[in-house]
Amino acid sequence: MTAPLCLLFDSDGTLVDSEILLAEVMAEILPRHGLPFTARQYMDEFRGVRFLSIVQALEARHGALDEARRRSAEDEMRARMEARMRAELAAIDGMPAALAALAEHPRAVVSNGPERKIRCAMESTGLGHHFGDRLFSAYTLGVWKPDPTLYLKAAEAMGHPPERCVVIDDAAVGVAAGLDAGMHVVHLNRFPEEETTPEGAVAIGHASELPAAIAALAAEVTPAP
């Protein structure tokens, strides 16, 4: 019997409904540090993007911050975000049941966020038992999506070749990273009126569709005898 496919999940917007919280926190914090920003702007332009990359893009438009102010803005954002996550964060609708249905698959979380944030998300939503310590942070590994190396390093650590891995991600940067890594990709497209799924990725609109999508990919990769 062939081993089940390895599932590599993004966190923000895929497992947990944190993106609107992050958008609101950044819209609260960044203007206080001289960088005009709105929650809508995050959702339209920067979903899944590394915080430093967002700051640098804003600096190019509005003027550079000195290093101390940049660091202060990030520290304030992280502290405020953690407080809101612990008080308000919920799992993406349908994801707990989907994870339970996929219990036979090895799985990990692979995120552009810091490990502390990933752990906070798993603890706050009760999803942690599905992943244990199989949490891979871009900040720990030193590489960020859309660079495919993040997913490749996670797959290597999990002991699975890229062609036996499935990336589940909602953001364009993560979908691109998974495709460039040579992995199967399921795009959880929660905003189909605004976003398109790239060629080569499988689109789903709700987490309840994930078990069937994984089963279909498994049948393609390992056809039944």
C-alpha cells in the first residue's frame, strides 16, 4: 500500500481566519509610525506577504523609516496581533472537520509568519493536535514565500519528496511557491470574485471540499490497481 500524500498547510487564511485581524492591526499600527495604510489595502495587495516586504513597499511610496522605528512598529504589531488572536481567532469554517477527515495523512504547517505566531494560532483555535511540532516558519528557516525553498525545506524535514506533497494555501504567494516547488497545490480561494487560481493548481472555495480534492489528487498520483 502506498503511503498517503504529505499535506503542507499555510496558516493565515488557510487554517485560521486571522487575515482580517492582521489587516486591522496593521491599519492601526503602521500609520502611527508614518506609513499610511488601510485594512482594505492589506486584503487587496499584501495577503500572505512578509511584514518587512510590506513595510518596504510602503516606504517606497511614503518615505523610509529608520531601523529603530521600523523595529518598534513590528514589535507593537506583533504584540497587538497576539492579543487579538488569543481573544478572537477562529479556525477557517469547515477546516476542523476537514483535518479530522484527513487524519491518515502526514501534515505540517508552513507559514511566512514567526513560529510564535503559528503556535499562538494553533493554540487559540484548538488545531494544534493535528500538527504537533511540525510547524515550519519562514523566520526560522530564513526564506519566505513566494520562494519555493520554504516548502521544499518543510517537505525534506517531513521526509517526503515534492511530488508526494500537497500544498494547501489561500494566498497567491503561497500558491506560487507550491507550484514552483513542483508540488501539487490546492488553492483555497475564498475570494473567487477577486482572485483567480493559477493553472496547475486545484481550486476549492470551502474547506469542506478539501478531503475530496486530496482524494482526487491521490488517485492521480497513485492510480488504483
